[in-house]
Amino acid sequence: MTKAAYLLPVVAAALVDADGRVLLQQRPEGRSLAGLWEFPGGKVEPGETPEAALIRELEEELAITVPQACLAPAAFASAPLDDRHLLLLLYITRKWTGVPRALEASALRWVRPADMHDLPMPPADRPLIGLLDALL
Ligand code: CDP
């Protein structure tokens, strides 16, 4: 078994709409895991708190603003990534400002957790579906 060299912290958001659907974005061609549907988010940069990183990523990827008080820690999962181990921290938010736009993704869609099982998702995101379904 290969030993992970270090943990890579990644944060992601489950943006929940009034109907209990969650926003997924499709990773674009030319990037790792292209075509897979993920919870929006990205790497925590050195010196950032996880919450600050997520607020930044949501502005960069979707052009929305989320107040820190509206980010509720919800679940985590891990997956191997090259010589590292990705640690994915998922936050739930029901309040944001702006209409999400796919600034980096190739597409966006609103999906009920029960319908996510049929979508191709990154290995760290997939275990979070059941947890999310139980929480919403
Ligand atoms: O935007 P940034 O470059 O910080 O992050 P990214 O390239 O979107 O994501 C960093 C790593 O986390 C990639 O390997 C993604 O595949 C992974 N990731 C994930 O597994 N699940 C997510 N919901 C978001 C990112």
C-alpha cells in the first residue's frame, strides 16, 4: 500500500435551494477529473481558514457571496489523490447573494441528493451523498 505523503485540505459547499435541491458543477475539459459533477469548492491555500477559502472559491467559481455565519460544517470524506490524501470538508449553506453562474465549470445543475447516485462524481464527493440526504 502506498503511504500518502500529506493531507490536502479541500473545502466544498452544498448550496441548498428552497426545494431541497443542491447545486453541483461539472469539472471542465483539460482539468483533473474532467466531466465529473462536484460540490463547488477547492483547495485551502496556506494561511487561509477553511471558511475563508470556501467563501473565496464560491466567489471565483459561481460569482456568489456567502456570509461566514451561513456556512454550517456538515460532513467530511477523504480520497487518495496522486501521492497525497485529499480531505474534503463539506459545508451546507442555504443563504447567499447573487445567482450562481458557471465561471469555471462547464455546467451547473440542481440535484436532489437521492438523484446524485446516478451521476459520475469525484471519489471524495460520493460518500457525502448519503450524509447530505440524511441532513436535508
Ligand atoms: O480551485 P482549486 O485549484 O483550488 O481546486 P480544484 O482544482 O477545483 O480542486 C482541488 C482538488 O480537489 C482537485 O483534485 C479536485 O478534483 C478535488 N476536489 C474534489 O475532489 N471534490 C470537490 N468537490 C472539489 C475539489
